[in-house]
Amino acid sequence: MVGVSTALALQERGVSAALIDRGDPAAQSSSGNAGIIQAEAAEPYAMPRSLGQLAAIASGRSNAVAWQATALPAMLRPLWGYFRNSAPSRHRRIAQTYVKLTSRATADHAPWIADAGSEHLIKRKGFVHAFRDERELGVAASRAERLARDYGVRFSALDGRALCESEPGLKQRMAGAIHWIDAWTCTDPGALVASYVSLFRSRGGQVLHGNAMTLARDADFWHVQENSGDRVTSKQAVIAMGMRSAELCKRFGLKVPLFPKRGYHLHLPAENGPRIPFVDVASSAVFAPMAGGLRVLTGAEIARDGSKTRPVQLERARRAAKELFEVGEPVEHEPWVGVRPCMPDMLPMIGEIPGQKGLWANFGHGHQGFTLGPTTASLLAGAMIDGIAVEQPLLPIRLLIRAGSP
Ligand SMILES: Cc1cc2nc3c(=O)[nH]c(=O)nc-3n(C[C@H](O)[C@H](O)[C@H](O)COP(=O)(O)OP(=O)(O)OC[C@H]3O[C@@H](n4cnc5c(N)ncnc54)[C@H](O)[C@@H]3O)c2cc1C
């Protein structure tokens, strides 16, 4: 999502751009997510900080966050940064920037959805966070009121009966739900990204295959080797490779504390499943109605990108889906696994890489890359082409220009 959005935003500013991917540019994390364009996400996901939550994670009781011990040594530093930035005062400051991005996300997607002919993939009915426990629902309702007051996020609070009425497929009465009204949802995220790629191509953009790790500089020019053996040459290049971006930045002297939060999904047949994406807060699972069936998705797994999968959270999520809706057996033999490329300060990296004229970054969108692709692309293109200044860094950890100007 981030790569093709960058290509489209540059193209719209009159730049002749090429999108280079080592495979299908619509097939990675941007295809397997929950498909929610999260206009309501005024605040990025903070790390749990209470002792109770941390103990539940450490002991494996939490289904929101799982971890693999082999991942910890390499991730201790970024996780420590994430923990510190999740302190309420810092998190509030970060949210001041974040909300400027998420609040315009649907407006930034809208023209491309229309021009790509992808209206059929989009629903504008929001999604719900559903609660089994009255007390937790009360806490969530207070938080929603605060978000409405501070950031203008719109929601409606549903009691158990109202939730059953809006989701007649629910097998059991729950305490209630928060319905986030402003979010849009997509019934096939991979198809939406693919339609953006087609739009870019139809406007004269080139989609090429090659390994971006071949990026090299020659005087004022950047080169990448295509699989065909040809070289693509340009005065400016953007690194938008999701989780793999840090590896390439390192080659150019920038150590980025990017860390992965993995997530899984599988599809279950469900004739009478939820009508809109449904977050079962108790199991930290999302049940999203998609073209391929009911997509059951998990929370975060702290594991090395590419390491052996351990779909324990997914099994719990599947059991939760079975408790709440009439569902069949998984469509796939193997679960899909993808990654949320996360930064310790929860903000994407957008800007020119220090000391590398013409080399730019656009990655690290964490939990909301599907939402934010067009928005950060537009900010980056503004900085690259029009030299529009962007906000000053909030935190010392960040080296690059920061997003967030209106
Ligand atoms: C379970 C789950 C649910 C999620 N739900 C949502 C949601 O509802 N809403 C939301 O906004 N976000 C969601 N996310 C997060 C979102 O999916 C990511 O933030 C987003 O996909 C990141 O996009 P990206 O373009 O940076 O990375 P990717 O989609 O991973 O794309 C990276 C691209 O770089 C290419 N690449 C990598 N290495 C090279 C190389 N060497 N040479 C050339 N090309 C290369 C890859 O082929 C790929 O096409 C979810 C994530 C997960 C895991």
C-alpha cells in the first residue's frame, strides 16, 4: 500500500515514476490485513504498561500479544523505546501528530478508490469493538468519549440488545460494543492495492521487477537492477519496502529501530457472520467479512520476521469466532502470516535520509499502513517535489523529517 501510494502521489505531481518490487506489489502485508481504513485511530497502539497486562503477556495468557524468546535479544532496545513512548504524557504528544494523519486517511483514499473503479470493495459502515464484560465496555465507552471530545472521532455505544440487532448472526448476548462510524472497510485489501497498481500503470507509470537491495549511488543518480538485467536510473529514490526497509537503510548509514509485530489470518465460511468487521476484545481477534470468507485475524506476535510461525493466537481466535458466530472449518491449510512494521515512537518514517541526497523513506506504518499509505505518500511527495516543510521531531529517537503538517 505504501509503495504504490508513493508512486501514485508522485505521478499526480507530474513526476515520471517507476514502482519496483521483487514480487507482486499487492501481495505482502498490505493484502492480508483486516482491511480497515482507520479514520477513528486518533491514537496509535500503545504498549500495555500495567503490571497485570505485562504479566499476562509474559505468561502467555494474553491473546493480544504473544512473543518468541528468540526474538527478544535483538528487539529489546526498540521494545524499551516503545515502552517509554507509551507512557501517557509521551503517547498524548505522539497522538497530536498521529491524528493529523489518520483523520484525513479516508479523504486521501477516496479519489483513488473512485479512479481505480474499486467502490465495490469499500463499505462505509465502520466497525465495532465488542465486549463480553460490562466493566470493560464502560472503560471503552469513557475512552471513546474522550476521543470524541479531544479529536472529534465519532462513535455510537451499543448495549447488548442493540449489538444483537445490528449483528443478528451473533450466537450469544454480549455486554455491548463501541461502533466506530468514520472508518471505512475493504472486502479485499489485496484487490484494492492491485487496483491502485493498475491505476498507476494506466496513467503511464512503470511497474518493474527487481531487488531493491541492489540500490546504489553513482554521483547524483540512484540505480536499481531490474530482474531483466536492465538498470533503472533516477535522481530520487524512495525506500517503501515495509519491514525490509531497515535493512536497506542500514546500507546507507541509517540504523532504524524498526521492529516487527506479526499477525496471522485464515478464512472461515460464515453465511450469517458479522456484517461489518467485528473486534472481539476478549480474544483480541478481528472477524472481518471478506470476499474469501470470514477473515479471522490475530493481535501481535513479537517474533523475528521470517522465523517459524506459531499460530497459537490464531487457534484461540478461531475458537472465539466459533463461540460467537456460526462458522465452518478453515478454507486454507496453512494460515497467512504478515507483519506490522513498527517504530518505537509509533510514527512512520517519512523524509530524506540524512547525508543521502535524493534518497527518501516512507515506511514504519505499524498497525495502520493500509490506512495511511495515501496520506504519508502525499506528505512525502509534497516534501520531495514542492519542498513543503513538515513538523519538527517530537522525540530524539527520530532522525528523519516527521509527518504531520496539515
Ligand atoms: C494481521 C494484521 C492486520 C492488520 N490490519 C490492518 C488494518 O485493518 N488497517 C490498517 O491500516 N493496517 C492494518 N495492518 C497493518 C498493515 O497491513 C501494514 O502496516 C501495511 O501493510 C504495511 O504496508 P507496506 O506497504 O509498508 O508493506 P508491505 O505491504 O509489506 O509491502 C512491502 C513491499 O516491499 C516489497 N519488497 C520487500 N523487499 C524488497 C526488495 N528487496 N526488493 C523489492 N521489493 C521488496 C515487498 O514485495 C512488498 O510488496 C495489519 C497488519 C496485520 C499483520
